[in-house]
Amino acid sequence: MSGDPEGKPRVGARELRAAVSEAVSLIWRSGPRDVAGFLLMTLVSAAAPVATAWLTKLVLDRLTAPHGAVGGLALGLIATGLGAAALPVMLRYLRAQIGRSANLVATERLFVAAERQVGLRNFEDAAFQDRLRLAQEGTGRITELVDSIGNALGGALSLVGFVASMLILSPAMTVVVLLAALPAIAAELHLARRRSSMEWSIEQFYRREFFYSQLLTGVAAATEIRLFGIGAFLRARMMGERRSANAAVRRMDLRELRAQWGLTVLSAAVAGAGLWWAITAARRGELSVGDVSMFLAAVIGVQSALGALTSAISGGQARLLAFTHYVAVITAGPDLPRAERGRAPRLRQGIELRDVWFRYSDDHPWVLRGVNLTIPHGCAVALVGLNGAGKSTLVKLLCRMYDPTRGQILWDGTDLRDIPPAMLRERISAVFQDHMNYDMTAGDNIGLGDLTALDDQGRIEEAAARAGLHDKLAGLPRGYDTPLTRIFVIGNDRDDPVTGVVLSGGQWQRLALARAFVRDGGDLMILDEPSSGLDPEAEHEIHTRMREHRRGRTSLLISHRLSAVRDADHIAVLNDGRITEHGSHDVLLAAGGSYARLFHLQAAGYQEAL
């Protein structure tokens, strides 16, 4: 899918063909028998109006003829009417069933495709986020696609039947009616493309509106919003986004209104001309009463079928244009090269960063500038520096959420690019500065660190004990099965829901540590500000536990509190994207550089407090 200078996608024939192929395949795989039944009933339902029109003509002709017998025809007319009334009920059921099944398959495929993204680049890209949300909406439009397919088939069959009937009565009027429909088809297709482009352009407004609505209704920002009194301000921002979207939708609706009004007038004029011709021909004796009835039914039927067919085609095109976002996501390649072969062996030598440069795009400044750093096997290396020095970015590179713009990161001499990402990440455990708090049970929050531990209560409790949290979790209303949220009901028993508990910030930090500790077989442990939310006593306890856990293990420790890293085997100072100092704590203090200055500043702060 290509784009114009404003960032709007231009959908070509190839993208539409891919969307058609994917949609048809998805719908068929969701339930072949239901789809076959739906198509058969659609065809029968479309044939019913044509059969009704012919039976009506024959009944009227028999009634106007001497001694005309109409019993059999009347029964046929009644049976056709009953079938026409009953079939839509079954069609609605099958359509809904097909839509549910297809939506289930499509949703799973979409999120599997999202998981194929190796790193974070696409998830931090606004255009990809817009497309991802439209793709999620596209999975919900599959039922509408089923409708469009059914309406197109039904409209086509009805059109063929009524056109054939009109040709028997008046070829000239048939041509007039068909020609009058061409502008409607062209206009509907054009409007469908315009609406799809409009939906893409306003998606940014809807996403920002959703952002503000989550702030206003969620727990995370509730305290600050009320304390600072910013609810009305955020609500005004949210409504501003909605008004911007509504203005664009209104302009599109007015454009469609003008076009459809003109097409309706044209359709009515053609129908009126056909009625005048039929009445005049009947007066001259050229048409019977049944012929007039048949002609009027055929004109109305042709226009109705053309309208249904045009609407189905334009609606189907609009939904397919929206569905192209889904296809674009599920067919997108990974944001980083994915090594399919190779392995991440147990670390024996160490990890080496060779002349690593990195920036998030060509328009951004360099975050890392020629970093050279070795993390020897079995050693604890600390990385310190001011905010914005690039420490967290370096962690992302080690976990291969990004690749270096220049340079290499080697795992026992093997470039990380040559190791399958999943295998590499199995060897790494981490506590991130912005760790996650999952609205799940306490046991689940720990077990997510290693899914093999989810059913191993002993491992989960051992990890919690290492983080100094076991007694707290065991004392919850339902122990480790207690939900750590009050905004969701977890479990199937809604008559007796489990009372959720919300942990403090320091307790959540300990839980993140337990999640890292449960992955005990990893080769590299990354601790990015692991004690930033703890009080001094808890911090001392945690660092004591971590020192025991790190002993003999390869670890990278990042902290602003230099007292927490002084026992590391090696300390590197990162300043403005470069390693400016390295050595042990004593060596760096003796050197009198930036590390010594920061250490003495922090130490002086504690001494003044005393």
C-alpha cells in the first residue's frame, strides 16, 4: 500500500485483490457449510421476487380471460410469498454465525501478526498505530462483508431475472433503465473511495479521543486529575478531537447526500416514463393487464436490484478498502530482520558492544555514539549516568527491541542479529524501569516471567520470597490467587467475585523483581532502576538479596543511586551517548571524574540530612 505526501494510503488494484482474496478465504474457512447454505438461500431469496412477478402476471391474465383457472397459480403465489418471508430469517442467522466465526479467526490472525514484530519500532510509530486500530475495526466488519457478498449475488440474480422479463416486453425500455443506472454505480464507487480516505484521515482524532477518555475513566490518572482539577480541561481536549472527526464525517455525508438526491430523482423519472409507456401501450391493446403488472414489477425490480447491487458493490468496496489495513498488518514483515536459524548458546565468554551507534530515525539525534562495552560472563557490570544519557536505550538494544544503527552487539562472538529473537530473549531476565503492573492475579503476575512456572506454585513462591514479598502475597484474601486489581472481575463466578487488592508502588516493584527472579535459568539479568520505588530500608534489603542472586551470574545493573552499584565488578559511566569512564568503584573515585563528583554529591546529601 503506497501513500501520498499527506500520509494517506493510495489503495491500488493489487491491494484490493489481496483484500478480496483474504476476505473470501477467511469467510470460507470460518464455516464452509454455513457459507454454502447462506449462498444457496441468498440465490433462492433473490429468485423469489421474479417468480412472484411472473405468477402475478399469469394470475391477472387468467382472471381477465373467460373461465380462467387460477387455483394452482394462486397456491404457487402463496408458497412463493411464504418462502420470501421465511428465508430472510434464516439468512440473518447464518450471516451472524459466519460473521462471528470469521471474526474469531481474523482477530487471532491479527494478533499473531502483531506478535511477529520483533522489536518496538512499529509500535512507536503513529501511522502503524492508526493502521493497527483500523485493522481491529476491520475484523468487526466481516459480517458486513458477508452482507455485501450476499446482497451482490442476490442483486445480480434478481437483475438478470427482471432484465430478461423486461426484454420480452420492451427491449428499448430495458436499455433506458439500465443506462440510467450507470451514473449511480459510478457515483457510489467514487463515494466509497472518498469515505475510505476520510476514515483514514480522521483515525488520528479517534485515537487521541480514546486516549483522553481512558485518562478520564481509568484509575491510573484519577488521583492527579482530581488533585490538579484538570478533568474539564482533558474533557475539552477529548471533545475537540471528536468535533474534528465529526466535521470531516459531516462533509462526507453532505457530499453523499447531494449525489444520492440527484440519483433518486433520475431513478424516479425513469420509473415514471416506464409507467407512462406501459399505460399507453395497454390502451392501444399492445399489452395485457398482466403484461402491465409484469412490466411495472420488472421496472421496480430492476431498479431495486440495481440499487441493491450498486450498494453492495460500493459498500463492499468501502469495507474492502477498510479491510486493506487488516491485510497490510497481517502481511507486514517484521520490523527487524528475523534469524530463522542459529541459536543462543549458554553464555560462556560475555557480551560485547563494538562501536555501537544508535538513533531512532534519521530525523532524530544520536542517542548512542560509538559505545564500546564488555559484560564478561559471571560479572556484574553497572551502567550509570544522568537522565537522557542513553542507558535505557542500551537495554533495549541488548534485548534486541532495536538494532544498532551502526556497530555490533555480540553474544559470545555471535551478532544478536544472527540469533532468533525468541531464543535470545529466553536467555535474558529483566526488571525494567517502567515495569508493567498486570491486572491479573498475584501468581500470574509472577509466572508471566516464565510461563513454565505458572503451574509451579513452588517456583512462584520462591521467586516472591527472593523479592521479599512472599508473606505479603500469602496473606492476601486468596493468597496468590488474589486479583491485583479492583476494576476487573477475574473468574467465572460473578455471584461471588474475588475481592481485588491494589499493591503499593514499592510492592509492585518487588513483584516485578519476583517476575525477573522466576526466570532462573537465564544467562543475563538486566536490572534497570530496580529499587527506584523503595524506601531506604527496603532498598538495602533488596540490594542485599540481589547481590546474593547475582553472585556468579552475568548481570547489568542501572541505577541513579551510586551506592547501589558500588559493589559491581565493573562500572561504566555513560555521558551523552558515550562511555566516558570505566573501572571499579575505587578506581573511579580515585580518578576524580564525573562518577566521583556524582558519588560525593549524593553522599553529601545524605550527610547533610543527618
